[in-house]
Amino acid sequence: MPNNRAIPQGYLTVGEAAKKMGVSVRTLQHYDKTGLLAPSAYSEGGRRLYSGKDLVTLHQILALKRLGFSLTDIKTRLIPLNTPQEVARALSHQAAALQQQIESLSESLRELEALRQEVLQMQSVDFQKYADIIVNLQMKNDYYWLIKHFDDDTLAHIRTRFTKESGADFLQRFLALQQEAVRLYQANVPPKSAQGLAFAKVYWGLVQEFTGGDMSLLPKLVALGTGEAAVPEWQAAQAQANAFVGPALEGYFAKQGIDPFQAAGAQPPAAPAQKEQKKGKEA
């Protein structure tokens, strides 16, 4: 039962407490009514009185509220403040929550800066691409910048064919295959060997999974990986992979008696040496 008496030393009225903590009287009244923060005592006239301990608890509430917690969540997170250890634990929890918020804000700032750079490099305003870039940044996709090189039809195909989760899974499998292509190239494995053809079969299966049978996408994918639109870091990552993937796919298609690239009006990824030879012939 609250103690009805005159204002004792060390207590603040609701107005004084509100002013000291930078909140409104109505806020403290609401916290009392909802059971979040009841005053430690009442004056003889029935006025709410707050102790120093109440103000520390209020500080906890305000800090958690600034971090985005609802009042319901805050009620379950408040820690008793009866011992130095409990006060220290409350402060540690607040510090941990604040650190988490700092990390989240830092990540949001990184994403905004990355998007700003992409916006400056794009030649037109395209909010759909902006949204796709943000989604890929949130997925921690290091190749988010490729999106600006996709045309609208290809992006529409990706949005229709993949969810955020399935898209992330596909990307991981694709990057793993690219790394495997580099490994095989560096190990001097012949692209048209049994091992190379087995790799090409899996790689082509992934390409078909991406296209969904729409071979018109092949020229765009090849241009993205090897053409002038590709940025230097992508070209560097692709060069060795393509040196193995191109010949391996050629061998696989020859064995299967198919030529999907010719039907689509494209050529499989060519190794750097092959491209130099082609330039020489054209000259």
C-alpha cells in the first residue's frame, strides 16, 4: 500500500520528476496506470511522489524506448534495482542494447552509402533497381552492384522467379561453382576431361535453373560476365573461371549434340586467350 503522507525529503512530485527527466506529466501518469512505473509514495493530498530509485528505473524505460522497444517489451526487461549488482546488470543490459542499435545503424549507414554510389553510377532514376540493391545489401550480397547492369526484362525475370531466400540460396551455389571453376583451372584440369564435363553439366543445370528455359537471357548473362559492362572486380573474378567454364561447356554441348548458345544468339564464355585469338583474326 502506498504511504499517504506529506512530501518527505528525497522525493519529487510528478511535475518535478517529469521536468527533471524531460518527459511530460501525462507520460508518468500513463506509466503508472499501465503498471510500468508506479511512484514509490503518495503525498497526503494524493499526489504521486518519485524517489531516486524511481528515476533510475525511468531512465531504463526511456533508454529502452529510444532503442525501439514497445512498452510491453520494456515491462518484461526491467531489472530490479535493490543491490549494486542489480543496478550494474541493468546498466550492462542497456549498454548491450545500445551497442546492438549502434551496429544496426552503422549497417544502415553502410547500405545507404553503397546505394548512393550506385545511384551516381546509374544513368537514370530507377526506384525498382534501388529497391533491388537495398534488398541485396541486406542479404549481404557482395555483388549487389551487378544489379545496375541488368536490363528491366532480366530484373523482372529474377523478381518473378526467385524469392529473397531462394535467390540467396541460388547465389551461394553459383559462387561456389565459380570458385570450383577457378580451382580446376589453377589445377590445370583439362576442361573437356571427364571431370570438366561433369562440372559443365552441373554448371549448365544452374544456368537453366536461372533462366527457366528462356534462352533469350543467355546473351545478356554472357555479356554481363565478359563484356565492357562488367566492372573491373567482376572481370578479375570471372577471368579464370571463364577460362575453364567456356571450353568445358563447349565440350559438354558437343557430347550432348546441342548448341543452346547458337540458338540464343550468344557464345559461351571465352577464355582470355581465346578472345585474343578472335581479335587477331578480326584484325
